[in-house]
Amino acid sequence: MASHVFMIRQETAPAQWWFLSLAFVGAAYAATVTLRFVAYLALCRCHRPKDDLRRRYGEWAVVTGPTSGIGRAMALELARHGLNLVLVGRDPAILREISGTVKSLHKVKTKTVVFDLSLVWTPDGDEPLRRLREAVEGLDVGVVVNNAGVAKPGAVYLHEADVEAWVRMVRVNMSAVTEVTAVVLPGMVSRGRGAIVNIGSAGSEYIPSLPLYTMYAATKRYVAQFSRSLHVEYASKGIHVQCQAPFFVDTRLMFRFEEAAGGVSLFTVTPDAYARAAVAWIGRGGALCTPAVRHQLLRRMAAAAPDSVHDWILLRLATWNRKRCFSGSE
């Protein structure tokens, strides 16, 4: 009997050892994730002093696409922090309106540059690009927000859309980001400071595919890689380059997948809420971040699902959205 008990103990000892090892590894991983998330929440709750951006980077900020959505909210939030603004957009009337609103609310200076960014790298884009260079010449430009973006055509297969529509998306989402950044970098290098914020998309960073929005996801992937590489390239010169990759923000660009996904709408934030979080993150964290707390939670949830599950769900959501778009319903 004693020998039998001894044999049982010998057999169960390795199993107990493996169980304890796995439990330790799991606890360590959970603790690491928890600590990182707590640190993230602490950063999100930190309120940057209103004059911090101006003192750290410079007196002026350039914002593209400032007439609606995230761009408008970012412009107002930067002005609230005391930065003067160079507003770059294609509609003169709306530019004048946002310029007047900014000045009346926050008593800062503004300049406007009428520039249809879909004309970048074409003969028609040379003149507005020259005006942009003149507008920033001699200014202490400390922050640039490359926000302007195009999401259409969307909910379509690649072969269905007009080629010119794809070209326009590429020019706005990729070429314009590159060109505007190139315009401001020489001044930042000479002053030894600056922050460049490029608005990307979680659809290109945290999920494996975005079917029926392939070109949009691909152009935003360029923005992320462009930002990462420039961050490494210019960090030693005092310039922080960052790609912010939000999930759902309640703007005209949003694909409204949450209408089909039900609970996803809980993770949608307003442009104003996003702008507050986004400005707080300027110059903080690495080259890629997701400022809004709700989006960070969604990012963690997305990371837990296999790629095949993502692909299956997203294709069906995209197909549903395609039917909604082509039926003309809202």
C-alpha cells in the first residue's frame, strides 16, 4: 500500500508542477497587461497644462481638414491650448467660418490656406502648395495635424470603383500627408523641436483586414509606416512624429458598422471627446497610439480574436453596409 501511494505521488507531482508553472505565467501576463492598461488610463486622465504645447513645441499649429469632424474639433482644442492656427482646407467659406469661431472663442491668431489636397502632385496643386509654404514661412510652427482624409469609395469591390476615385483617395490620404509634412519639417529641424500628428485608422493597424474598404485601409497603413519611420529618423532632432489610430468616431467618414454590430456603438466617441484625448497624447507615447480610452478597450478586445474570426465578421458587416449604401437608406 505504501509503495502504491508513493507511485501516485510521483505521478501527480509533475502535473502539479506544470499547473503551478502555467498559473504563474498566466498571472504574470495578466499583471503585465493590467499594469500597462492602468498606466495608459493614468496618461489619458492627465490634463496637459494649457500652455504646455505652445511652450514645448511652438506658437503655431497647422491643421488640415479643419472644417468638420475630428479636424474641426482638433483645431478648437489646439486653440484652447493657446496655439495660433494655420487652417488648410478646400472650402473658403467654411474656412472663414471656423477661423472666426476659433478667434472668437479662444483669442488666438489664424491664417487660412485654400488647398484642395486631392490636387497634390498635379500641376493644379503647385500654386496652393506655394501658398502653404508662404503661409508658414517665418512662423514658429510647433504642431502639425494631418487630419484630412477620404474614405470614399467605400463598401465596394476594387474593380467596381472609378480609377480616378482611387487616385483622389491616394492623393489626399498619402500624398498630402507627405507633402504637408515636408513643408513644415525644415523649420522644425532648424528650431530643434516639433510634433507631427498623422491621423491613421485602427482599421489598418489592429485588425487583419478591412474588406470592401481595401484602398482606405491600405492608404492608412502608409500613414502609420510613414509616421513610425519619421519618428525614428527625427527623434534625435527634437521632433516627435505620431500616428493616431482611432476606431469609431462619430463623423461623416465613419462607416457606421456599429449599426450592424450592435454593442460596438458603445465604443463610438464624439469628435470633441476624441480631440481632448488626442491633444493630451501629442508628444507622449510612441509613434503609434490610440488615444481614446474606449478605443483602447476595443483594441484589447480585438487582439483576443483570431484573424479568421475578424475576417468572417468584417466581411459580413461590410456586405451589410454595402447593401445599405446602395439601397439609399440611411
